[in-house]
Amino acid sequence: MEFFGKTRIAIIDREKCIKEKCGYICMKVCPGVRMGDETVVVDKDGYPVISEELCTGCGICPKKCPVDCITIINLAEEKSFPIYQYGVNAFRLYDLPLPQKGVVGLIGKNGIGKSTAIRLMAAQLLPNFADFETKFTYEAILERLSPDLKNYFLTLHEKKLKVSLKPQSIGKIPELFKGRAGELLRKNDERGAIGEATLLFSLQNMLNKGISELSGGELQRLAIAVAFCKDADLYYFDEPAAYLDIKQRLSCARALKGLAEEKRVVVIEHDLAVFDYLSDYVHVLYGQENAYGVVSGVKAARSGINEYLDGFLKEENTRFRDHQIKFSAASSGEAASGTIKFAYPLLEKRFELFSFSSDGGSIREGEVVGILGENAIGKTLFMRMIAGVEKPDNAEMLSSLLVSYKPQHIRLEGAAEVQELFAAPGLDQFISGQSRRKLNVNSLMDKKVDTLSGGELQRVAISLALSSEADIYLFDEPSAFLDIEQRLEFADLLQSVIMDSKKCAFVIDHDLVLLDAVSSRMMIFSGEPGKSGHAAAPSGKREGMNGFLKSVGITLRRDKDSKRPRINKPDSALDREQKEAGEFYYYEN
């Protein structure tokens, strides 16, 4: 039975809406209201509500709204009813993915419904079909579903299918469990896998720590291990690579690939190289962020990812983006031999439990140096010394150069609303406008700083750092909380700013695709995490990447169509060939 619904979507962002303070301009300018229709009404909480049935899609109210909180979308085609909608004039999701044998990856922008989809599939949410008046019985829900989804939800309801979910947000774990990490793991070890999980996710040194003492990376690995140890038929992992370094991401990916040999696994991930390495099949989620999302049919991993990058779904005959995401076959090579912009001496810093040293080095005009290494090995410490925030034990960092520093942990103070941050002196207004547009910060200008999500805060901080008048730009893990498109937009922006202005930048990150896209040269950090770290001087990109990839045991190739970096399957013919040739970072063209 088909259920056809509205072809118009009205979204009101209640976090931005100022209600009666604007005099309900949306009601005053609405042609429908002027003609006596209830196209816009006010609900019991004082918020305007737009009737999607009566709205003509004229577009007047979004233009007149003083805080840009209204979005009206005219869908190009008639859709079935949403499988779930959060409320009146709120985000809605069309269709759901289906687990397959192996790993199914969900790819799409932030705010497009990926986490909502797996919460529905894990029965943390129940389908409501955008009907807020009816309390659906489970039988009524099943009647409205397609045959495949009906079979899945019936099996789930009859408890013939057990689900394990690693949620996106791990910050609440310390609030829910007050004991030690080992206790939480033992409590959830339903299939006797605690020993295997401890080795796979390197938990040996953290099992006796209190949950509240764990770092973000430790908490993430524990959350993955807890989900891994549960006895389930279907495992959902929402952004497992967040907070992990490259070595940990690869270990996690290998563990989940191994799990998928016996179980079904569904993964959401924004690290494109890890996502590609993990996935056997892909569902593309498209639509408009924070408005609506549509789940595509299932696709083979390579073709699904390439269709996502192209912005065009072949089987659906749907274009959802007006441009392709492109990769250069040459990536970002060596910068032209220009003037040295900044030089630093050999650096040393000792703490009670950690010691750090670095070779002396320099960075040139128009150059971006990418920084690679494990967590807790001194990368942030090095950047803080370059920024003048931390003092070396053995040298004075004397420089008259201006520094713009986007730290790993962001704190934006001194402003109630985002727009106040961009009104501060010392910002390049041209770059500010460009970065706010490309990173979609303009939509956040009226939001209060303390209400921003992690991804929103990151985009604001990146835009502010890029806009600041400086000689050297420092970015510590800019990819955190950003989706694939936002990461590559940042790479393009940074390259443009640095090359055009002949400035320079250091970038710490764990996303190989981002670092490959943005870096001119590389700095490789080595040592023993949590005990000692050493930074080599910046080296040629091929030399640096080749050495690092060899240390973690992987080889890279470029996709023949999209030119995106791809991790070779372990022990594949190409993997063996590149290792034998000593070329871990592609072959020279």
C-alpha cells in the first residue's frame, strides 16, 4: 500500500526563533494568512507553525524572517510519507537502510539523518510516519512498511534479532556508569570476547582507570569494545573513528571487518579512507541538512562512494549536489622553493611522566605542513610551543610573526552570539565572508555560542582562525566533528588562503584523505604514547607519508575514477606489490 504525502517541507529552527519579539513577521507577510487561511498559526508554546498542506512555497517568510530560522523546500518529486519526523516543522527521514552480510556503510553530510536511521533500526525510536496524532500499535507500524523493512522490524519485535549499538555521543558514559573501565566491559561481555577486545582495541593500560578519568580516545575505544562484546546478530557503530589516531582507526576497522565475517555490521563514519576500507555496501543519505534526509538504495561500496562524491545517484536518477567533489591525482605536492617564513630550533620539554623533543626545522611561504603521529605523543605540545602558549625547556621562541591558533579543544568566550565573534577587530573580511559561506557558518550567526554542537563549534572556530590576520596558521585536529564535505571544503579554503597570501600553516590531523589533500610537506612524530615523543623535521611529502604508512603497515592507491585515496586490502596483489617496491604512498605517476 502506498502512502503519498506532501511535496513541500517547512522547517522552523526553534533554537533561533525569537517568537513574539519579531511580531510574528512570518504570519504578517504570508499571503495565505492575509486571505484568511491558517497557513501560519501560533502553538501553545508561542512558536509559529507552518501548515505544509496550505503553504504555497512562495518563499516570502524565509526572506523576511529576521533570524533566518525558516526553510521552505519544494521537493522535486512526490515522496512517500516520512518514516520518522521529529515534530511539526522539524526534520524528517524518508526510508531506511537494510543490513546485509558484511559491513554496510552509511555516507552523507551531518544533519542528514544517519544517526536517526540507526536509532530507528535499533528500536530506540519507533516510526511515526509524520503522524503526531495517532499512537501507532506495532501491528499498524508493520502495515505501513515495505516488505523488507516489515520483515526486519517483525523479527526485531519478536526478539529473534538482537542488536548492539555504539552511539555517536560517548560523553554521557561517565554520567551513566561510575565504576572502572574493566568493570563496564566485564558487565557487557555477553560472548566471552573480553580478552580479544582488550587486544584489538589496546585496552590493557586503561581497564583499572575510572570511567571519569578516561580521555576521549580511551572512552571511544571502551565504547566500541562494549558494543563488540555484546552477543548480538546485528552491530551498529556510529562514528567509531572519532578521537582515535590513525593506528587506532585501522585497528578498529580490522576488528569490525573481522566481526562482519560472522555478524552483520552497520557503520557511520566521516573518515573517507577508513569508511571505504570498512564498507562492503553503501547507502547514500541525501537531502538538506537539518530539514530532511532520504536513504538511497543499497550500492556496492566503491560505486556508492563515487556516486556520493559525484553528487548524482545513477539508479535513482537523482542529482542532490550541484558540484562534484574532486581529488587531484597529484594531490598537494611540494611547495615552490620560496622564502623561509619561520624557523624553529631543536625543542625539548620534560614533564614528570612525559618527555618530548623535536628536530629543528622551518616552513616556507605558501606551504602547509601536515603533522602525523599517534595520540599522546606530543603533537599538540609542539603546536602549543610554536603558538607561544607553552615554553620549551631549552630555547626561547623569538618571533615577531603573528600566529592564528585553532586548538584541539575549542573554547569561544566573550560573546553571546556567533555574529559577535565575527565583529571583532583583526579579521580579514574577504576571507571571513568566504570561509563563512563555504563552511555554512552564516546560518549560525544568530545562534548563542553555548548552544552550538561540536560540528558547529568546529566550523566557527576554523572560520575565525582562517579570517584572523596572521603569518602562521595552526590547526589542531580540524576534522573533528566535521563531515566528509566539510573536511574537504576546509582543505580547499586553507590551500587558497595560504597560496594566495604566501602565509604558512601547520595542520595536525588523523584523516589521511584530508592531510593528503592539504599538505605540501609532512612532519612525522614517533615515540611511546604517554611516555615520550619525538618530532622529525618537515620532510618531502612522499618521503614522510611513505615512512609513516610503512610504520602502520598499510599501502595507499588512488581510485581510477574519483582519484580519491584508498587503503589497499591487506595482502592483496597491489598491497604486496607496493610493499615489495617500498612504495606505500602510491606509485609515482
